[in-house]
Amino acid sequence: MIHSLFLINASGDIFLEKHWKSVVSRSVCDYFFEAQERATEPENVPPVIPTPHHYLISVLRHRIYFVAVIQSEVPPLFVIEFLHRVVDTFQDYFGVCTEAAIKDNVVVVYELLEEMLDNGFPLATESNILKELIKPPTILRTMVNTITGSTNVGEQLPTGQLSVVPWRRTGVKYTNNEAYFDVVEEIDAIIDKSGSTITAEIQGVIDACVKLTGMPDLTLSFMNPRLLDDVSFHPCVRFKRWEAERILSFIPPDGNFRLLSYHVSSQNLVAIPVYVKHNITFREGSSQGRFDLTLGPKQTMGKAVESVLVSSQLPRGVLNANLNPSQGTYTFDPVTKLLTWDVGKINPQKLPSLKGTMNLQAGASKPDENPTINIQFKIQQMAISGLKVNRLDMYGEKYKPFKGIKYMTKAGKFQVRT
Amino acid sequence: MSSSSAFNDEKGGSSSVGEPEYGHDPASGGIFSSDYKRHDDLKEMLDSNKDSLKLEAMKRIVAMIARGKNASDLFPAVVKNVACKNIEVKKLVYVYLVRYAEEQQDLALLSISTFQRGLKDPNQLIRASALRVLSSIRVTIIVPIMMLAIKEAASDMSPYVRKTAAHAIPKLYSLDPEQKDQLIEVIEKLLADKTTLVAGSVVMAFEEVCPERIDLIHKNYRKLCNLLIDVEEWGQVVIINMLTRYARTQFLNPNINESLLEEGGGGEKTFYGSDEDEDEDDEEKEKEKKVEAAAMAKRKPYVMDPDHRLLLRNTKPLLQSRNAAVVMAVAQLYFHLAPKAEVGVIAKALVRLLRSHSEVQYVVLQNVATMTIKRRGMFEPYLKSFYIRSTDPTQIKILKLEVLTNLANETNISTILREFQTYIKSMDKDFVAATIQAIGRCATNIGEVRDTCLNGLVQLLSNRDELVVAESVVVIKKLLQMQPEKHSDIIKHMAKLTDNIQVPMARASILWLIGEYCEHVPKIAPDVLRKMAKSFTNEEDIVKLQILNLAAKLYLTNSKQTKLLTQYVLNLAKYDQNYDIRDRARFIRQLIVPTEKSGALSKYAKKLFLALKPAPVLESPFKDRDHFQLGSLSHLLNAKAGGYQELPDWPETAPDPSVRNVEVPEWTKCSSREKRKEKKVEKPFYSDSEGESGPTESADSESDSASGSESGSGSEGSGTGSESEESEEASVSEEEDEEEEKKTKKRESKKPVQESESEQSSEEEDRKRERKSKQRKSESESESDEEEDSESDSSQSESEDSESEAEIKKKKKAAESKPPSKPVKKDTKKEKKEMSLLDLDDFEPTPSPQVTPVNNLLSNSLVTDLEGLSLSDAVLSPATIAPSSALKSYELLHRITGEGLSVEYCFSRQPFSPDANMVAVQMHFTNNSTSDTKNLHMEDVKLQSGMRVKDFPEIELLPAGEKATAVMGIDFCDSTQAANFQLCTHTRKFFVSIQPPVGELMRPVFLTENEFKKEQGQLMGMNEIAEKLTLDAKCRNEHAIVQRVTTAANLSRVPCGSDKECRFAGRTVTSGSLVLVTVASREEGAAQLMVNCEKMLIGTMLVKDILLALTQ
């Protein structure tokens, strides 16, 4: 399985290495650097690179390449999924997953990696188990440790690994018992030039933050479970119960976790909450182009569209843009040719617009490609698919927990072609 | 950035480990000291008495290792601390050891004794971690020690330690492959493990050590399938991949018939169908025809092996896993194993993965691309999910394009082409080039749009971007080759482009086109050659070669105009720097310019150069990739990776499916049994057939625990529930032997039947069986006294349990020939057979006289019933006293489908005498036809794993108009899965199935109110399901409630003080789990129903059924 792991930063330095079997020389990464050079963009480095004696499987996150060295046949997704799990764990432990954070916590990182793989095969990847084994560093704990000389390694041996509910540790205690659920939906859409929807789908997740004492058994039911025909669950969800009754029944992990993610792809179901009027033209022979963009809300069920951010990659020939936003601010990076417009909230009475001219390179011919407009936005208190939680019940414990559910809709990969 | 890290590297651990320790630690003041000195102070710190200093030093050393700095010279200082009390220091020392032990083998040996001590620790986690480190130290000298440790750990009581043992197997194997045989033994043993914790790890070990030993899987196949959903996600991936390979060797191709059907329909399809499809079909046709012919010869329609079905069914829910690797594993399993009609389910899950990280997308799209070639229809509904966004990375874009191209057919091509049009305007030029090629492929595959595509491509020729134009030229060239005569104007247009296009490949393509079709453009061609001759020296090599080609072709067709030009070009080429071009020039000159020396070949020059060339096939690079197992590294790279296990072809005839039947290991491993005889702790019989207990209970582990430290087993008790049970049983095992004898005596005095049997059998056999029954007894005793009375049937059932299914089959035959009234006789027969198989020497052919215990049995059940009666409502009685009248009948066979024979069945709720674990099903046969029906019996029983059936005795004659009744027993394994079988008469066979309502899967037990409350208290939480309901208007008194509940489920009433509450109790038939039902009625028909049951599935279903019964 996984032989070794190298962490490589954006400038091509190997800043951490870990071997689970015999040591593999770091020179194996040269093949990776070669591939990196060939790729024009950082994300175009192929995830799987064959070398004469090894295979390199890498993921890129937070501008760090996690390169795993493999010696023999193994499902590539297995390794990729594991590497992402490693990154998630780091993020969970250190708040961020940056080179600095990893270097600062190199011992914890090493201890984590040691526990996560045994002989290259995943051993403990569940965050609750890991946190029992190795306590995440906090400022307070670091201080206490340095004074008292105690350690980050859990004194007790982890029982979670042995239990039937490996994702939950025993003996959890809270003074305030609370369970919060966030229903977050992202709209992925491609809108064509004329404003009609080419493809639109909703990617939803229910993230939970559960801080409950003991071993609570929760059930969550929906008003319209039929929407959820394509779902994936956290392992804690009892699948049979879902199949039979369309009720989510589970013993939750402690803390934050993703309960389920779902996918609504049927086109007519998806309401598009914003529209864009655009007019981006370049004239032949002239060194100027017109830029005219107006945003407006539609099908938002009365909710405000907030945190709107428009970005567009302008053609390479554009030298400069001279635009005038009716609200918010815009920036144009003349090197990357990236135009971003931070709109803020859309006021339906006074639609935000961005108008002006673009200057082209003198003498250059009219660019034949049209820029795509990417839009980000947020709508609070609404799930665009119409999904609604009916009720949340708790069994197995006596106290009354505080329950909360929040809905939010966001733009995922929302693109308007011009 | 790089300079700063270089700086850190020089300074070593002290500066970059992290501020806190450096800030507070006086010893790290030596930042500026030399390397040598720094190591010195680390050594000093390691030697100190203070844990904090040691920890500090270890942290710095680990930081050095992490950055790839050499810290091996500290080995002696570090290894001393291996026994340190501080856990973190210990852990870091382990990290260091695992890293450097290989380089310092001798010194590493110093640490071994610590681990050996750890292996004996009472705490399972310490045992596990000791084994983990011990096996991770790659020191060849300790191979025997490792082997011993692994063997010991493989029979450890703790499943966690066994898991670690499984992990250690591949480590030892890579260290010393000589150990393979011994390791396989350990693997075999661990494969039999029944805990989910071990399953994934041991299959991993199996895959690394002995993937070719597929025979080891047979017996564990069903268990693995059933455990799969509860195994941790990484283990799931490994198991699914292994099972895919296994299934390919053991089952028949489910698509044999369908592929034939498709062939018939293929005639229309191929016209539009892509060329590659046709090719493949052709190949496949041949193969399939053979297979089909073979199949037809046998006239055997394809019936899926139930084990094959089991695998498909149990993996399907995993498509919903959050782990992409698991989803992919299931998808490839379905792709490779499922009938065509069912493969579709994976599409949705795979499309969902496309939202994941781009690396995941990359791998998934590669696999989707391969799948779309074989099974295009599957992904067609998701076409739009593959549309490309401008923000996708280029490699993803190109893969999506590949998928879109594969999906294109005559109905969706217009939308796809419109989509392609926007892609062509993209800023990403590599992507644009790929799009143009994709258009070319669509055009070749779908004849209708060829002209549209060609026109579109020609328009692209005026694109400003040279790369776009060049790519278009290459593609147009390929398209034109298909029908050149129609397109001479396009060729002319392209000829003009030679002035502008600089991309060599495009120039070469144009020249080749003009040369090839010079007859269509007779005027332009010589002119192009003229221009090319002029620029010849500045061209790229491929262009030069094409100029030579063009010249040669023109010379042959139009020598008058081009003779001189050709000579000139050939002369230029003669002195070219590239030897290929010089060679080519020489070759062409010899061929086309007639001299007296030139031989026969020049006569054929025209034929050589202007032969009709077949149009190129534009095919997907993913065309043949599916011979690699999907989802594998080899598939992704399209090359065999080291350690890749080929996916075998389907067998033509299915291997014997009975190998997967879990059988008694005795006669396969006779020798090992001999050895164990002395130990008196044999009960593999029990553990193997029951499937309730882990392998800890198998002979070895018990002896271990008996001889080893008792404290070990004691501490186990503090573990989780299931474990403590195991360990208890194990620790009791010693005393059991003595107790056993007493108990057997007691039992024997009670049951003469048993005695007579045991007298016949050998001592050993006797002991074993007693042990079993004792175990059963001790279990049941702890549960309730009620079991005691029914001992006779429990002992009988055991004997059945323990028999292999093969034997059951034999028995069935025997049973069929016997009248139904003498079940006991059959039993003795069985006993005999079993014995004969076990101990041939002890076999005695004369059966001893037997007393039929039927009465005993009946009275048994009556006792319980009466007990219930005396205390509970009289309504209960119809359910038990007069079973057939009040019972609901279900139709098994309608008289129309049965050609006059109609069969109904009902659940008689009587204990099934031959086997208490079976549900008795009473069948009523009615012959409505005019002729007699003979030899009514059942055949070909298809069951889910774990289920068993006891056939009803054959009805030899059922005269016209007559009725008959028979009883069969089915062990539904506490599930509502249907039992499928064939009902055979002398002329016909009917496929029928019996599916039990959940209420019939239990038998009533009598509990007092206190017992009930106690039991209920233990079945809280997940095991409790409560539901509010409004009672039906007719069902508001206690009487009615009791009646309805007892009709819905085979439960007995529990006496209760309050008349507002009705309580019922029962046990599931197979596993004997308690089922407790409470109906509490409130005002106005409101009520609450509460079911407590260990088996949650049963509980849930029961709630539904009772709810229905009470509200309607």
C-alpha cells in the first residue's frame, strides 16, 4: 500500500517525509517535479505518475502537494481518498493546513501519521479515535504542557477502536447539551449566452455540530424526504432504517461532522436565484471593448441575495479595464487578467451594475473568445431544493437537548457564458 | 521560501521544531553549536532522569527525521529509552526505532525484549502496539520471533490484537518470503474470524501474501459478504476488490443470454453505433456464440447463483458510502459482475463523485470513460453532468470531453455539438485542440452529422489561432479520407492554407491530402509542389517526407508537369541532414524514375503509392482498457502495475457452488484434530456452524487462555460487550469439562433417547456433542428456564446445525422417502450419518430402538401455552390451541398457474419438531384438476445464506379433487427473506416462494411482569422503538387489542397489573432474541406502542405490522 509520504510546498521544497516501510529516497520526487514543470497550472499535475520503480499519487490542497509513494497495484482512489483524509485531519487539528502549521506541529503530525497508517494500510482515520490517541494542540494545552511537562498523547488507551460505535468516544460530558444542523446547498449551474439554463444541479450537505452527553440516539426526519434520492451518509447513519422509513437514525459522533451529502440533479427542480444581463463586446479594428454587466435576483422566495462576488477571466489581449460599479468595488489584475467585482447584497429596487470600457493591446486583433462569468452568492434561511427538516428526536438519554437547524443556499460552480 | 528552509535544514531540529520547546528549554541553547555538539546535548538529554528532557530530545529528533535529516548516530541513546514510562516518549522512540532499526540491526535487538514483554501484557492495546512495533522493525534476525508473535496474536482473545496480527502478516512476508506457507496458515485462520474489525485487515494480508489461493475464500465467502457493510471503509475496498476477482472465477457470466438478445437487435444499432463497438461485438460474438452454443446444448437457462446475488445485494448499499474509494470499488464490482440490466445503478453514484476533489474526479472520469464505451446507455441520462466548466483543470476537461464523445449518439449529437462550439472558444488551447479531435470522432461515428462537422471544422480553418487551425487540418484530413470525391473544394481551400500555416503536423497533413487526392485537384497540386520545393530546406522533417510523397505521387499521375520539380526535390533530399529523408529519397527515385537497372517494382510504383487506403478509425484511447479491473492503478495507467491480479474470464461452467457451504472442518483437517484431541477443549463444531462466536473460542485460543496468563482473560472482561462474553466463555472453559459430566449425567437420566445414542458413539464423539449441548444449555439456562423443557429439541437442532448442507441434502432424500409421522427416526438416521462421517470406526449399522419424543414436544409447547393461558386472556388460545382455524392463509400456488393444483400455506405456530430453530409452515394442497397428481415434492431450494429448509415429505399421490396437508420447516434466520424453491409434480415444476410476515419469526415465551420489566430495561436505546397511534374504533378494549396483536405476531401475553397496558413477549425463532411488545392505551383511542428487541430490523418491522393491525 502506501510506502512513503512527501509534503511539497509551492516552491518545490520537500518539507516533510514519512516512511511506513523501508525508506524511499526523496530523489523519487524528481519525477514529480518533472511532471510539475510540464504542467502549465499547478492543478494540472497528473494525480498518478508512474516512475520506473514506484508510482506517485498526489493531491494538491492548500497549495501543498501530498505525494504518496506506491510500489504495487492499489486502487488509486484508495490513496487519494486517504490523502484527503489526512489533510482533513490536519485541518481539524491545527485549524489550517499550511506549511507553517505543519512545521510548527511536526511532532503531532508525525504521531498522527503513525497512527493513521500501519504498514501503509489505514488503521485509524476516524477523527474521534485520533483525538483520543493524540490530543489536538491548543494554546492553553501548549502552555500547560510546557509548564507541567505533560504531553499531548492521551494517557488513556483509546477504547473507541474497539467499540461497535467507533466514531463516538465514550464518557462524553457537556453542561450545555446542544445539537445544531446546517443544511447547506450549493447550486452548480451553467447558464448560456441567452440566459437559459444549460445544466443546473444542487449539491447539498447536512453538517452537524452535536455536543451531547452520553450515548444519544438521534432521529432526524424530513418533510419531503423524496427529494433525497441520491445521498451518501456518514457511517453512523443506519442505512436500513433510511431505506425502510426515510428517517435518519444515528448515534452521532462527538463534535462536528458531515451527516450526509445529497445531490439533486433533476433540471426542472432547480431554481436559479440570480440572473445576469451582460454585454461584453470587442470591435474589430478598435482597441476598445465594451463591458456592461447587471445582476438581478429571481426566484429567491423573498430572501436577500448576499455576499455576491463576480469574477471573470478576461481575454489575454485586454490591457486595462476602466469600469464603473453602481455598488461595491472591483479590481482588475493586469497580469492574470482576472476581473473581480465584490458586489455585496443585491437590492432588488436598485440593481447593481458594472459598466465601462476595456483597453486592448494596440494593434492586436479582436479576441475571439468570450469570457465566462463566475458568480458567488449566499442566501440565508433557504434551501433552494425545498428540503425541510421535520423534526429531531433524541432517545437513549434523559436530558432535553437544545436543537437548532439552519438553512443556507450558496453558489457552487455557477457560471454564465457570454 | 527555499532559502529559508535551506537555512532550517542547516540548523537542524533545534530551531524549526516549534517555538515553544525552544523558548523554554535551556538545553536547546546550542542552536549555533556544530552538528556534533548538538547531537551530544541530545544524548545528554536522553540520558537524563527527567521525562520532560527526554521528551524534548525525542521531539527534536523526530523533527529531524521528518525533514529527512540523518539522526542514526543517536540510535544507542534512543534505544535505551524504549522502556520509558512516559507514553509520549515511548511512542516517539517507537517512531525512531521503526525508522532506523533496519540500518542498525544489532542495536535494535536490544529493544526486542521490551516488546516481547509487551506481547504478554494483560491490556489488549499494549499487546497490539507491541506487536505492531515488533513487526515494523525490519530486522531479519527476529523473523522467528515475529512468526511466533503473529501466531500467538492470531488466536488472541481481543479482536483488536488479531487485527494487528493480520497487519503484521504482510510485513513479515516482505521481510522473509520464505515464511509464506506458515503465514498462509495464519491467514486461513484469521479469515475464519467473524469480527468486522479483523475482516478487512486479513483480506489485505491475503491479497499481499497469497492472492492466488482463492480456495481459502470459499468457506468465508458468505460471511465476508454479510459482514461487509459493517467493516471499516478501507477494509471494504480491499474486500470488494478481492470478491470481484473471486466471483469471476466462481460464477457464470450473468450476461450470456442478454448479449445474445442484444446481438439480434444489434443489426439496426451498428449503423449508428461507433466503429469500435462493432469491432468489439464481432470479437465478442465469436466468443459468445461458442459459450451460447455450449449453453444451448445443455438447454439450461441462466440462473444466477444465490451467492452471486448475495454479493450484488450486499454491496449495493455501499454505493452510498461517503468514501469515494468504496463507491468506486462497488461500481467496478457491478460493472464486472452484474447483469446488464442492473449495472445502471452505479451511474448515479459515480456522477455524484464528480463533485469531489479534482483528483477524485480525474480517477472517476477515467473509469467512466471506459465504462461508456461498453455501456453507453448507462450514463446517457447524466450527459449534462459532464459538461465542462471554464474553471475545470485541463486534464479534467479533456477527460470530460472523452466521456461526452463516447456518449454521443444520433439523438443527442446536436446538443453535444452545440456544447462543443462553446468549448472551441475557450482560452485553454490544449482543450480546444482536444475538442476539435472530439468533433472529428463524433463525425466519424455518427454519419448524419459528418457534413455538419466538416463544415464547422472548415470554418475553424480561418481561426486566428494557429493551433486551432492546425488541429482542424489534421482532423479534416482524417474525415476527408472517408469520402474524398465530394470534397475537392475543401481540399482546394486547404491547399491555400499552406502559405499561412506553420505548424508542421498541419502542413504535413495538407500535403499528404493533396498528394493522395491529386487527381481531384489536378491544377493546384503541381503549384503546391512548386511552392514546397522552394521552401524545402526550411521545413521540418515530417513536412519534408510529405513533400517527397507528394512529389512522387504527382510524378506518377502528372509526370509531364512535375518531372523537373520532382527531380529537384529528390536532389535536395539526397543531401539532407536527416538519414531518413535521404533514404526515402533514394527509395523513391529507384521506384519511380525508370532506369534500365530498375526491376519489376517500378511497374507497380503507381499501385504502391496510390493504393486505396482505408479510412482511419478515430477511436477512443479508452477502448480496450476494460480488460484491466476498473478502479485499479493498472487501468488508470493502461499498463500492468506490479502486483496486479488479472481479472479472470468467466468460467464456461460454474465450479461447484457447494464449496462455499460452511462445513465441519473435521474431515478436511483430520491431522490437526488428532493433535488437539488431548486438549479436551474441542468445539469447532459449535463455533463453526453457529456463527455466533468469534474464533477465540476455537480450540487453540482456549488452550492458550487456559495455559497462559489468567489475568489476560480477566482484563478482557472490561472490554466491550461482545468481547466480555467471549472471554467469559473462554475462561470458564476449564471448569466446563468437569461440570459437563455432571450435567450430562443429569440430562441423560432425563432423556433415555439421548443416552442410547451416546452409548453408541465413540467417547470422543460423545464428549464433543455433550459439550455442544451443554453449551447450548448453559446459554439457554441463563436466558430463561423455559428452555430447559425443550432440551430434547435443542439437542436435536444442534445435530442438524452442525451438519453440513451437503448432508442436509442427503437427508432430504431420506426424508422424502419417509412418511411424515416419524420425524425422530429420521433424526436417528442423521445422527448415524454424522457419526459415520466423523468416526468411521465407530460406526455401527444397527440403529437402536428409539422412543418418539413427539409427545414430549407437544406437551412442551402445551405447557408454555397453558401457562400463558392460565394467566393471560383467553383470546390467546386460538393462536395456539386451534392453530389452523384462526391462522391466516397465504397463497403459494394459484390453481390456474398450477394447472389445477392449488397450494396454500399458513404458519401453524407449532414448534417444528425436527428442528426448533425452524418455523413450521403448514401447506394445504388441493387438486382441482381432473387428473391425479403424483410425486408432489420440492426441489432446488434457493435460500439466502444462513437459511435452511426442511422439506415436507413427498406426497406420492394426490387424487383429483382431493386435499392434502404437509408441514415443512424453514429457518428464516430471523429475516423476512423469502425462501424460494420449486414445487414439483410428476409432470411440472413451479417456482414458488414463501415469505414470512415478521410476526411469524418468533415464538411465544412466558415472562412474569417483573421479568418483563427487567428485560425491557436492558433493551433500551437503539433497541427500543416507540410509536404513537390512534386505535381503530373497534379495537379499544383490552380483549381486542390482545387478539389483534397475537394475530399479527406469535407472542404470548405477559400478565400485567394495569388494564391500560398490554404486554407481550416472545423470542425470535433462530437466535432466540427477546421481543417485548407493550401497548399502552390512553384516552380516546390514543395509544402508544413500544417494541423492545435486540434485532432492530425485526423490531422496526414488527412495529409496522402491529401498528397496521391495531389501526385498521
